[in-house]
Amino acid sequence: MGVLKYVEYYLSKMLYSIRGHDKKLFIKSPALSNLPEPTITLECAQGGPSGSQMHVDLTQMGKEEFPHLTWSKPANLDVREYILVCEDADAPIPFPVAHSVFYSIPAETSQVTHEDIQFVDHNTKDILRGRFRWVPNLRGKKYSGPRPLLGHGPHRYFYQLIALDQPLEIKVLGPKATKTKIAEAIEGKVVGWGSWVGVCERKWE
């Protein structure tokens, strides 16, 4: 592992300038073009204000817990369901990396916790305890906690909540829904959004 640590650090320095993919985040997709500013306040119970350094328990270096996110639905919004997407905007590739995509979140929901993203049982993995669905990330998991490259500097993890005035059609999305398919399916249905940003960095120590 010692050699791999040096290789990772060297690659991080080579790719240091590749970051800041804010314009390619999910909240910048065409479906949200008419809502340039957030309309929902998304907060993290154990993470502090948006832009705060993430506690180690929320990262892969700790317990890899999902942040306890809370929000209040604005009274003027007719919300039928939500989508919650987590992306690393500073990954050293040309686009943000999706750590999780949760969809069909019930309209009455006002928080998502680590328990909510667990399987109801391991025989039925399409619905989670929070009564919503998920899209596998690049690792085939429902969620991967932050773990930026060693020495690549601070990474910003955008937890993005999108409110819809119409539920997504599960049959249309099919059994293998993707982030791209969902981004297309929500066009004309978005009525609000909010985000909470957590920061994580792995320094050479």
C-alpha cells in the first residue's frame, strides 16, 4: 500500500487543475434552466452550514454514513415527489462523479437519513427503507461516501434535492434507470430545488 499511496499522490498533482465541474452538475441540466436559484433550503443535521468540512464519519475514511439531510417544502410548491442526487464536482475527470441518485422519494418526505438508504431486505433491492428507488453508481452501489484522491485538494460534494410536480413513470424509466434518463424524464416537471455542499480533502500526512 505504501507504493500505491505515492502513485495516487503523484497522479493527484498531475491532475490537480482538473476540477470545478459546477456547470455540469445535475441542477444545471436543461430541466432546471428556468430555476437558476435554489427555492428549497436543504440542511445537514450533523454537517453544519453548506460548504462545511465533512465529519470523518460521513466519508469512506470513517463510517461512510449518509448525511442526515432535512428540508421544508415551500407552501407555494405543489410537490408530488423528490429526487436526491449527490455529485463530486471536483473529480479529476471531465464531469462530476455521481455518488448516489435516489428517485421517487414520496412528497411527504422532509428528511433522508442513513437508515433510509438501507435495503428493506436483501431479496428486494429496488426499494429502500425510505420508500424510494436508486440508481447504481460507478461502483454498482446505491451510495459511496466521499474519498477524494490523496493530495488533490478539497472536493465539494453537492447533495441536490429536486422537487417535481408530477411523479416519474417507473415503467418508462425501465428496470435500469440512469441519471441521464432521469434528467430527461424530469423536463417540464421541476418546481424547485435546493442543495447542501460538504467539503472533503485527503492530505498527505
